Amino acid sequence: MNTPAPQLIFVAQVGAAHGIQGEFKLISHMADPASVLEHNPLLDAKGNPALEITTAREHKGALIVRAKQAPDRTAAEKLNGLKLYIDRADLPEVDEDEYYITDLIGMTVVDVEGNPVGRVLNVENFGAGDLLDIQPESG
């Protein structure tokens, strides 16, 4: 019996090494940054286990973690930039009036009269709130 392929959601990225013991910054893109730690191991872009976090702490507003794959600073430096994902199925269900940002991608945007305006390509947040990147219907 075939298992369905996971629907991967980008949730974090490995940042710079921190100290000499193999710790590194983990840049979480979750609404609650620490909630990324609930998903272990984190996956690579192909859905394979990529990072097994062994310890985590907060330091100056950032997550500093250690992982099985980084026993020392050199190994941590090699992970810098690694994008990490989780399977959409691992997220809890949302209430009827809630949504995950990833669920907006590909949705049709309509005006107040219900006429199609375009399609959501991406959602960005530069600090002032979410911005929808919309591809207009006309191209």
C-alpha cells in the first residue's frame, strides 16, 4: 500500500553557528517560534529527516539549538542556510474561521462583487503585517 507523499511546509532555516560546541541559530517561521521544536526531526525539501534537535534555548530573542547532525562548530557551519520543513498533516486542524498562511497559496482572489482578480502566489511579512503577492488574472 502506498503512503501519500507529504505536503511539505517551510517552517525554519538554519542560521549561523553559535559558539564552539555545535550550537547554531534556528530561524523559525512559525507564529510561535518555539513551536517548531515540537516537530522533530525536521525534514529537508525532499521530505527526508534532516535535523534532529537535541537541545534548544532562547538567547537574545533567537532560538539556539544543538542537533544530532552537528556535533561541533564545523558541522554546524555546514548546515547554515538549510531550509527545514514539516508535513502539513502534522499540523493541528484549524477552526472554521482560521487558516494557515500556506493554505492561501494558489487560492483565487475576488473583488467585493465576486469577480476574479488573480491568484495568491506568496504571502510575505516584513514586520507591518501580512502582504499577499497576487498574480493578476490578466497575466
